[in-house]
Amino acid sequence: MTDELLNHPGALTGDVRPTASYTLRVNGVERPVSDAWIGESLLYVLRERLGLAGAKDGCEQGECGACSVQVDGQLVNGCLVPAALAADSEINTVEGLSGSGGASDVQQALADSGAVQCGYCTPGLAMAVHDLLQRNHRPSEIEARQALCGNLCRCTGYRGALAAVQTVAEAREAALEAELDAAEQAAATAAPDEPTAAAAPPRATEQSFADLPLAGELPLYADSELWHEADQLIPPQAQAEPVVQDWSAPADAVYAAPAPAGWEPTPAHGTAADGALYGTPAQGTPYLPTPPHGTPHQEPGVYQGVPHQDPGFDGTVYATDGYGHQYTGYQATPGHDATPAHGIRLPEDENA
């Protein structure tokens, strides 16, 4: 470990912090950085190692916005970004806003609107306005305020910066409209047989798509001949005739399926057949009360108009008293002579 520290490039000066060499691409130019401490911020490397002093060192805490730069199209605070992590990234600073060496439209608008006094915050404001107009060509005042809220200005305030945003947006929109009008006029005055770059290609229409050669598929338009030919290839299907329901039958007609041959229709309710009545008694017919329990049956006669045969109750009880004694009127069952009557004791039964 001691040998490694002695061989370190910073051993002679007593600096043992790790270093690295990398390349930063700033404003489209590759700029190498050699033996730089890996903890150096992008702001420090831009100002102290590369000599780009446009970004200012205000707070080194990411609060004032004076060091604002773009890294891969994103507006960041240079004091918070390690320079080693920005290697091989596209970095844009305030020096890259003006390509020809003069002030850009954003910088000129800030100066004309009175947004510059001490000038310390101006580079950060210029980068913030430039980033806003790249993302939004016609920002509202609220959107402009939100975009500039990360830049602190204690001299002029923000009214001049907001006016500069509106001025640049209107000027760029007017320039774009003038360019489009010039392109349309050039296309209108050009000869028909001389194609121009500004002329827009004709738009595809439904007829133009219909004229394209088919790739094994039927066309999508009903006016095509192949469409009708395809319909003719399908044989017509036989369709059954629709069943028309006849609702002209009389109101008292009975809609029922015809009875099979040999069946007699069910007689109407209350019709007498073979001395009996089908169905229940007619509505309103009084029912006889149920006789009390134990009442003998009636003699043969007619009940509710229906003849019935009832021998009546003769008082005979076909049962025993539970002790082997027959009740009065008990007789043996005829036809079973071999079997003694119920309740008769057998001589060979000792346990009877």
C-alpha cells in the first residue's frame, strides 16, 4: 500500500485523492481533461480547466442558477454534477448560444428588456430562457415564471426576463411564418415540369389506393370489379319461405295441437260420463261437513250426485286387546284352515 501511494501522481504534493482522465464534449468540441480529481464539479472543470468562464459560481449548492448548463439536452446546475460523470455527454454552455460570435436572440432580448445590470446571473438566465423556448415555442407567462424560478436575480427582478421570453417567442414565430410563406410562393411560381424541394408531395387519396396492384387480397371498395366478381363466385343459398302467422281466427278459438288419431277429447268440466263426474264440483256447490270420528259409514246411496257402494260399518273390530283375547265378532281368515286363528293357544307351546 505504501508503494502505491508513493507512485501516485499526487504523492509529491501530498495529494492522495484519486484522479482520472476523460473527455468532455462542450458546444460540439471535444475537450480532453487529464489527471483531474474525480470529485471536481462540472462548473469547476469548465471554468478552471477548460477556460469557459461563462457559467458563474454563485452558491455551489444548486440554489442560484448562475451555473446553469445543458447536459444531453437537460438544464442542470453545473455545481452539482461531477465532471467525470458527464464524460461523453453533449454539454452546452452560454458560450455556445451565439454561433457567429455575436449575441444570440435570447441574449439580445435580455439586454434590450433591461434584464441585465450586474450581469452575474445573466448567463444562467440566458440558458434557462434558451432551454424553455426549445421545449415550448409559445410559453405562457405562468410557464415562463416556472422555468425561471430556479434563477436568482437581486438587481433587476424578473419583469425584464419575462418580457425577453415573450419577445423572442414572437420573433421566432414571425420568422417561421415568413419562411413558410416564401416556400409556398416559390412552389406556386415554379414551372409545372420543374420540381422544387419546397413542393409537398401529393396526398394519397382513396382512389389512389384503389389503383394500387393487389397482393392476393380482395379490394376494400365496393365499386371495384373484383369485388363484384368475388360475390358472383359464391352460390346463392336457398332460403326457406317465411312463415306468416294467421291472426284472423275468431277470439273464442282454442289454440291447441290436434289430438292423435283414436284419442277422444277430454269432456268439458261438469259433463257426466258413465254415472260419474269428471273434475271437481262446480263453483258454489256446498260441501258436506266431515262426520265426527267413529261415525258409521252411510248406507249405499248417492253422494254429491255420484252413486257409490258402501256396505256400512257393522261394528266388527278386527284386532285383539293385546292379551290374546278376541274382540266380539272376530273370525278367522277364510281359506287358511291350517293356521290357527289369532289368539288361540297351542297345546305344544309351553311358553304360551
